[in-house]
Amino acid sequence: MHFTSETSSNGVIERNFTLDEITGVLWSPISGTNGSPLLLSGHSGGMHKKAPGLVASALISVTTNGFTVAAIDAPGHGDRPRNLQDQRWAEAIHQVRAAGQSIVPIVVDYTMSLAERAVPEWQATLDALQALPEIGTESPIGYGGVSLGVVTGLMLTAVEPRIAAVSFGGVFVDDALIEAAGRLTVPVEYRIPWDDEDFDRTSGIALFDAFASKEKTLHAYSGRHYPVPEYERDSSARFFARHLG
């Protein structure tokens, strides 16, 4: 892991980093982070590691709970070049949306492809983060995400025993996600944007029901999946503080 820049503001240190082809950012409290929880944050499709909503949630976790928060760009997002197949998927989404047709089938295939590539990248990032003396291997770890970040987080948590709690937002649900949800046993907080025409609330409830976790909480809020209401960000921060310490 190579840190390429560092800035500080309002009690938060922000460090950009690269790890092979991965581009990411790490936020931590100026007061020190030794042994404090680590939160992994996955951005939504079409966004990047410093999407406004992601940064807002990260700063709440750092300043309120003293967490360290890490985010990376998904393949073909942010500072990472998009390959030819990803470009075709993105163009198809724009064309279908412009035609007033459902984008769900294309988005499901695209996000699953991205998630399959992102899971080993998150694991490599986690290895590198745990090698940092201020984090180490004893810090409890959580994962939060929306949309693409949910797909990645589900697939990652299903195979990554280091993650102790997850908080997810709206996502397009398919059989693969239902299957992955059945392998999650860590505490889950799941949010459904009740009035978003792109996200089917019925399938969202089915996904929540599929989680094998003994402790899981369902939040349904009025409005679309973006922007996430501030009170839901606060709720997610409290959820991670409760389960990660």
C-alpha cells in the first residue's frame, strides 16, 4: 500500500492510497486510531470512493465513533479505467433508460461482474490495512454499502470471516444475492428506499428474509435510494458502534 497524499481537516486525516491497480482512501481521527474499529465502505454503481454520500457517512463514523474508514474504487470506477465490456454495459444502461425500459437485467449482470472482481481486491486491501501499525489484526471490522456496494459486500462477507457486521442500502435483488444472504450470519442492518421505482420493495424484503443472521434489522424509509436520509446515516453509525465497539 502506497500513500500518495495526506490532508487533515476538522479532526480527520484523509490519506489517498494505491495498491497495485486499486485506488482508495483512508479516513482516520487525528487523535489516533490504534485498535479502533475499521469500517469498509462500498460505493454505488457509477460513483466512486469519494462519492458525497459515502464521505458523509465516513466522516460521521470517524468524528462520532473514532473509527477508521476505508473506501476503494470499484473496477472501472473513479480513478480506474473502464474495460471494453464494462463500457458496453454502461452504454446499454443509458440506452435502455432513455428508451423508458427496465435497466434491472443489465444492471444485475454488470454489478455481479464488478462484485466478483472487487471481492479479491477488498481482501487484498484488508490485508494491507491490517499490516498498518495503527490498525493491526485485532481491530473489529464492519462493511457498509449501497447498490453496487451491497452486491460486493454480500459476496465479500459470505467468504470473509474478518467482517463482523454489515449495513446495506437498496439493491437490485436476484437469486445469486438471495443465495449469498443465506450464508451471512453476522449482524445485519438493511435499508429499503420505499418509493424508489428502480428498487422493488418486495424483492428487498425477500432479501432481508434470506439473511441467516440471528440479529437483523429492516429499515424502510420514504423516498429514493439517493440521497440517504441523514437519520439513516446516524442509525448506521450507531449500529456499527454497537457491534464493533
